[in-house]
Amino acid sequence: MSSSSPHALTAHWKKFLALGVAALAVVWVFAYIGVGHHENRQALSVLVGSLFWVSVLIGMLLLTMITRVFDAGWAPLVRRNWELLIEALPVVLLIGVVPLAFLPEFRHALWDWTDPAHVLAGGHTVGHDPILQAKSWFLNEPFFLVRIGLYVLVFGVLVTLLRRWSFAQDTDRTAGHTHRLHAVSAVGIPISAVALTMLAFDCLMALSYHWFSTMYGVWFFALSIRLALAVTVILTYKLSNGGWLDGLLNQAHRHVLGCLMLAFTVFWAYISFSQYFLIYTANIPEETFWYNIREIDAATGLKSEWWSVSMYLIFGFFFLPFLSLLFYRTKIIADRLLTVAWIILIGGIVDLWFNAIPRQVYDKSTPEGFVVTPFLTSSLLLDLAAIIGFGGIVFAIFLRGAAKHETIPVHDPRILESINYHE
Amino acid sequence: MNERNERIHGVACIFRKVPDVFHAAEKVRDAGWKNWDVHTPFPIHGMDQAMGLPRSPVPRLTLLGGVTGFITGCLLTWYMNSYDYPLIVGGKPYWSVIFPFPVIYECTILLAAFGTFFGQFIFNRLPRHNHPLFDLPNFARISDDTFMIVLEARDPQFHLDESRNFLQSLGGQEITVIRD
């Protein structure tokens, strides 16, 4: 617990950095070559990889602020790890989403609406699309770039403030920092809610810009918290077996994290189903196409491979974790909770794939005038490489931060309550 | 058990401090008692473990209620929309799991809540209008500033004199015999 001797684990940060840089170099090179050949699937890997970690880190940012606002007694022990991790949020945005948006070749390849020459399903171009013209007050390039810049700014400022005063408390032992962080969090939560909603609209929903869903931001929020909790459970498991949480993380902490995982598993299902349910019930073509291309092969009318992906989301990403987490023992036995966390982590990647990859690509040889991006391609490996690459950067930042700061918030007013937390 | 014991509910004693009653409870647990209880004016964290109480069985009835509700909701919507009076609404199938899902879901929640609510009544043996403990003159004080341990006569280990001495050895004061 003393600041003079950082934990041995922190020495590994260079390995994570090397892994991250190497994997990202490969992914960016593939993306660059792909874009040169008018292929956007490789660039999409960069987007999926960065959005995976953006989502994890936004979830952790929100959990940091929510536990601050509610003065959660169990939280300080776990929260310090979130505070160390969220330093990476602006970085992941800056080396992932920002270059994709600001480099015109990548922007045009990924977000169809930014390229007036892009041919839509049906044969007309984006430049002559009345739907885009109606949406152009929001979907125009200058405003889009300003918004991307704002996300970096908003999350960057919040991350900086939440970290600064929390670390300051380690040395100056002032309780006033807790009150200040309370206020920052109370203001930060609604601001983050707007920012993450818009981020989900801009980065994911606008990939099929004809489609719209007002629940999309809430879906992204639910996914973010689920992924953040899954990463938290995996990380704290690791840290309590030979890390700085050794002997500190107890059954009651796992129970809390398990209960939150259960709650947000249900919430994710509620949001995802409601979005589907409203579109299914209203049955309006400009909404239903988004689900149709994720279920039916337009050429044959049969279920496509995307249908299997949807079924995996229902059974593998909802029912399996939901039914497991209903049991008290799943939430308190470390190995079982770890297994469920991995299931949620994998499901989260599949959910991002489900949302990001399928789109209608113009193909005049088919009767419908389009084909749907396939699921099973070698690019899935590139997606995983991107997730590992950004993950390497995230954990390099985390371990370097852990070497510089206290890994336990030793002077948090609630640290004893947190260490002695019981059910 | 002798005839005298049948009219006795148990023996009670009081404690004045939380640590005293807590450690006394641990000793009663370790002595293997099954039918006994601790009465306190406020919840004491960790008392469940100190008493060796198992987890509440109520969640099992919640799950049972939820599963029953889910099946009821499915049957209800299938019977009404697809069997008894088949009706096409909005071009949707007569029955699928999607369009009636709010109904199925609400039935699940409702019966799960019933399972929980009535389950706790069953396991708490409620409603119960009177209890021998209410006749104790000092019983009202356990909602104020004292703590009480009661060893019940229905426990196989119960023997009036020995149980009395046991409570005394735990540091209990004002040991009282409670009659049914």
C-alpha cells in the first residue's frame, strides 16, 4: 500500500504497450490498404476495436461518477482501478475514432453519408439522396467533426477532474476532495449521458444513416456498463490473485459486482428488445430494413448468417448470463463470476459486430439491388487484433498509472468501510 | 421431555451490549442449537453468520412464480389470440413470442412477486396473532435498549435447568422461563 514500492505487476506496462502498438500498426496498415482498394471492412475493424474500449471506459467513467454521487461504501477499493483505467478513454478516442473521422479517405469509406459519390442500394448516389438532405442539419461534415472533437474534450475534462482530486486526496488527506468529486460527478453524469448518446449516434447508428432509433444511446449505455463490469470482474480477479487487491477483495465485493452485472444484463435485454419490439410493431420500411438485413438473405428469403448472430445475442448474451447470475452462488464464487464476465465480454464483442458490420452494399446484379455485408470473414480476426491492440494501450496506461499513484485510495473517507464491506 | 416441559416455550435472557449478544449467539450456534432466536432493536450486521442461519429459501418460490408466470403468459396469449379466437392484428402471426411479450413479461413479474410476497408469509409462518414471548414483562425493552436470546423448548437439546445454566455461562442476565 505504500507509494514508495509500486507493485511488481506495473513493470509489465512496456510489454502491453509493445503489444498494443504492434497490433494497431497491423490493423491500421490493413485498414489503409483496404481503403485504397475501396474496401471499408478493414477500417471497420479499427472502429469496432476502438469502440469496444471506448464503451468499456465510458462504462467505467459512469460507474466512477455514479458511485461518487451515491457515496457507495463498497466502491473506493474497486473505483481506484477505474480511475487508473479511464485515463485511456481520451487516448483510445484520439488514436481510433478521431483519425477515422478526420482522415477523409477513412471517413468516406466508413460513413457513407460523408461521400456524395457513394452509390446507395437502389442505384442513386448519396449526393442525390433526399433523406440525407432532410438530415443534413445534423449530418454534415463540419458539425460531425466538431462533435467528434467535443466527445474527446468532454470525456477528457471529466476524466482529468475525477482523477486529479482523487489522487490529490492520497497525499493531502483532505476530505474536501470527496465533496468536490461529488459535485463534478453530479454535473458529469448528465453531460456524459448526452455525449455517449451522440457518440453512439455518430459512430454506430450513422453507419446506416437511413435508419434511426431513439433508444440507440440507451442501448450503448447499457452495453457500456455491462462491458465495464465484465472487465472490472476479470481485472479484480487477476488483481486479487497476486496483485494489489490480494486479500482485500472479498465475497461481498463480488456479490455487489455480480448484482450489478445481473441488473444491467436485464437492462440491456429490456432496451434491445424494446427497440426491436417497437420497430416490429410499427412495421415501417425505413426502420425495419435494419433488422431485415440482420435476419433474412434478401436474395433467397432464407435466414442469413446474421440471424444466427442475433440468436447468439438472445441466448448467449442474455439468457446464459441472466440465468447464471440469478443464483446467489454464481455471484459470490470467484471462478463462476469470472466465467460469466468472460461470457458477457464475448457477447459484447458480438453485439458490436451485430450493430456495426451489416449494411446494404449496392450490387446491380441482384434483384434487390444490394447485398449485405457477410459476417463470417477473415476480417473478424482483424477486429480481434484491433481489440487486443487498443486493449494493450489501455492496460499499458493503466499499469503505468498504477506505478505512479496509490493503487488503494488510502485516504478516501470510506476506504475502511470499503475494505471491511460485508453483505 | 417431561410433562412440565410441554407447557414451557423456552428460556430467555437479556444482554446489554451488541458484542456480548453477538458472541453469545456464536456460542449457541457452536453448541448445535437449532430452535432458538435472537431479538434486537436494530439489525446487527453479521448476525446471520453468528447464528449460523442458512440463506432464505424465499428466492426459490420467486423463481417458481416467475417460471409459472412465463408459462401462464405464453398459454394465455396463445389461447386467446391463436386458438380460441384467431385474430390477425397488424399483419403479425396469430402467435409468436414477440408481439405478446409485454403480456408474458408482466405475468412473469407478477407471479414472481406473488411468489416472493406469499413465500415470505409461508416461511415466516405468518399471519400469527400471538406469541408466548409477548407475555414477557421485559419483552418491550428489546425494541429499545436490550438484546435477547431465546432457547426454545422444542429443540432436542433443551433441558430446563441445563439451558438456564448455559445462558448464565454465556453472560445472560434476567434469565426467565417463558410459558406457553
